[in-house]
Amino acid sequence: MAPGRGDPELCEKVVDSVSLRSNCFEDVATHNLDPAICDRMELPAYCIMNLAKKMRNSSVCERMKDEGYRDDCYKEMLRLTKDKSLCGKIVRWFEWEHEQQDLCKDSG
């Protein structure tokens, strides 16, 4: 956890390790329940997905710029929440994703 727990500015001071800096931002984003903090990372996708799961809020997935990561986020939220309204937001399925696809089969 970042010193000061909720202050992303302290994460900006971590310059010697991208990994430590990213972990700092993710910890602060999780503590504050603020997905905008994830955007300050080089690779924000996993931070955003983890926060969406923690908050049980699929709208957080919309922050994903990459369609593949966004689909993964929606699929994970579908698995966790069984919210069939997410089915229409998922662009691509893989053949091994039977569990989530089965949840969508009887959704209009």
C-alpha cells in the first residue's frame, strides 16, 4: 500500500520501478474505489477489472479502451453477477467460454 494510503500523488514519486509504481496506483485506486486512478498506470486494464469486481459494478469496464480487455471485464462481471444485460455488450466470445455463454443463451 502506498504511504498515505489514499494519495495517488505519492505514487507519482515512484520512479525506479514501473511495477512498484503500478502496484501503488492499484492499491490507491482500490482504497479510494476510484477507477480514474487506474488510468494513471501504463497498463490500467487489470487495475480497472479488479476494481470493477471489487465494486461489483460493470460500468467500470467501460473505461477500458481496448475492446478485448473490455470484453474480458464484462465476461468476468457476467460470471460474478449473472447480470444478463451484459451479454449484449460482449463483442467476441471464445469457444471455451461455455459458462458465460450459457448464461446468455436465454437472454433476449
